[in-house]
Amino acid sequence: MNSPCMKTMGEEERKSDSVKTDPGTGYKDGALVGEDTRECRNDANSMKIDSSGEKENDCNHISTLEKVSQNESNAGVSVLSKSALKRKMKKDLWELRKKEKRIQEREKRKKRKLDPTHRINTVTRKQLKNATMANSNCKVTIAIDLSFDNYMDERSLAKCVKQISRCYSINRRATNPVQFHVTSLDGASLKEMSKNSGYENWDVNLHQKHFTEIFSKEKIVYLTSESDNVIENLKDDHVYIIGGLVDHNSHKGLCHKLAEEKCLSHGRLPISENIDMKTRKVLTIDHVFNIMANICNGQSWKEALLEILPARKGALEKTVDDENTITDDDRMAEAAADEATVADEAAVADEAAVADEAAVADEAAVADEAAVADEAAVADEAAVADEAAVADEAAVADEAAVADEAAVADEAAVADEAAEADEAAEAHEAAEAHEAAEAHEAAEAHEAAEAHEAAEVGEDAVCL
């Protein structure tokens, strides 16, 4: 969550020497100890406090964490880089606010459960995961023909692609999705579709080829309001083509003309047979798709038309007396009314487009906030992993140092033993040399004595 105090975190880190710390606040056995009462330094006086006091709590939490980190730095508990300190502060802030966030989430869930429309309008992730075209019991095929790029300007083409994205959303939330195809997705339409990030992963069959190259002509039914053929039932073995054209009636009858030229079957929805409308019966792409999807999921034509058609169309339930044959005068009056309402509908469509863009922007903002939260969670996990890795490396380094010291001690002991062995050998050699010298001297003395005795014996013999 973004708080006015988040902007001061980096400044407080850079000015850590000038921050006064509270000696009674700090960490003990890895847990945060301190009072959560200090106000935000910069924006506390001007900040608007909501009913929950969430912003003020954030400021207090961050200020407390700043004091704690400064205490640790001054006390010399651990030396952390600025990025590591920031990650630690984020983690501690999350721990401080975790209980409060859990309470708020429970309150939101309770409010949603009390909302009577919650169960009707909410689709769970499990339902979305299982509601795929492959798992659907509905085998009716609906295709949108995007071969009208040359008939639309850039703005109209953007509206066309947006309506297709609504069709995808409608089909994803249907209990039994129809078999959805988009054909002739090439050129300008492909470029516009590429602005929808991840559209390649949609549960939609996307084709660059024309629908006549994909489906059998005998199975194709082109939907056009000018057709005299009324579609009563949707058949599984047929392919219903919706013209991907947004022109505000500037190319009236184009889809019907193309269907006639290509000798394709064509038909219209039974609008006049089920409801009365004050305006022309030309509907948007997503309205036609939504009506057909609802028919495939069990609604009647009357129910689907009254539910889907916007209020500006003035759709009313048709009574029994109104089911008479339409005369030529009625047709002429209807045509005149159609021409008169084209401009009004175009203006309303523009307003609806603006509203849709605003809604998309809001959804994008919500998605961005969720992405930021996810990134923060990933960053926290990465920080924890980094700290664990650093601890592991430190442990490995300590073990290596101990092993090195042991190896040095062993080498010293071996050297001492070798020196002692050398000294003992030298002493032994010296003793042996001394003994040999003494023996040599004794032998020489013995020989000298024997020579002396021999000389004396010779002298005695001469005298005799």
C-alpha cells in the first residue's frame, strides 16, 4: 500500500546520522520491540485520515521501523546495506500490519456475503478454470469476421476489438461456453488486438484465414439484420458468423450484401417476434454474442433480449395483440425512426466507449496495485532467500576456516614430529660415532701395549 510516509523512507536512510533514536526500541531475539505511537514526520499535519486510520498507522509503523534500524546501526548489532535494510523494514512493516489487514479482509468478506447480488454476479476462480470450451456441453460455434479493416477508421477498429474482448469475457463466465472463433485476424485488426497483453492465451480460436477457408459453406449462417430468415433455434452443427464491423450504420446492409455475393446462408435474430423496440434492430457485436450465449445456456429469446439490450434501445415485452403482420407503412415508419436515431445512438455509443475506457483504466489501476503487492511479496521472499543464502555462505566460510585451522595445526604437528625424529636420529648417530671412536682408541691402545710387550720380550732375548 502506498502511504505519504513511504516517500520519506529513502531520505531517512540517507540522513540516518541525524535521526534521533529511542533507546527503548529495538530488536530482541529476532522480534520487534517498541511503541507504535510516533507520527509521520513530513505529512502528519496535512494528511487526511480515513475512518479506519490506516494511513496514520502506516506512518507510525514506518517511523518505528526507522528508529529500530537506527538503533541497530548505532548499537553495532549488524551492518546491513541500504537495500537490505529497506527489505528488512518492509518485512517488519508487513508483520506489524498483518493482523490489522486480516481483520479488514474478514470485514470485507462479511459485507460481500450480506450482498444479495454477490452470489449472482461473482464467478469463482475454480469456475473460471473449469469453464472452458473443451469442457463445455455447448457445441454451437460462433465466429466473428474481422475482414472489414478497410471499412473502419482507427477509432472504430479499437471499439470493434474492445467488443471482441467483452465477448471473450462473456464466454469465460458462461456455465457452458460456446465454441468461439475469431477469423481474418490480420493486418490492422491484429495490430489493435496486440494491445491486449496476453490475448494469445485466451480461450478463443484465433485464425488469420477467412472463415470460408475454415468452415464448410453449407454450415455457415451469416447474421444480418436485413435478412428475411428468422433464426428460431441454434444448431450445434452450424457456424454463426457475426460481422466484426463498427460503422454507426455508414455501411448499411454490407454484411447482407457480402453473404449474398458469396452464396452463404444468412439469418437474423428473432427480435421483432419477441420484443418491441423504439430504435433500429442493429446491435453491437458483444450484444449479439451475449444474447446467443444466453440462449445456449437455457434462456428464451425473450428473456435474453430483455436482459441484454440496453435501456436506450427501449426494448419492451411484446404482447399478444402486437404480434400481427407488419405492414409496409410500419416498415417505412421503422426505417425513418432508424435513420433518426443513428446519430443519437452514435453519441450514446461514444459515451459508452468513454465509460468503458474509464472502467478499463480503473481495472488496470486495480491490477497494477495487485501487481505491486505481488512484487512486494516476491521481493520479501527474495530478501528472505538472500538472507538465508548469506547465512549459509557465512556458515560454509566458518566451516572452511575451521578446516583450514585444523589442517594448519595438523601440518605443524607433523613438522614437530619430523623435527624430533631428526634430532633423535642425529643424537643416535653421534652416540654411535662416539662409541666407534672410543673402540678405535681402545684398539690402538691395545695394539700399542702388545707392541710394547713384544719389544720388551725382544730386548730380554738379546740380553740373554
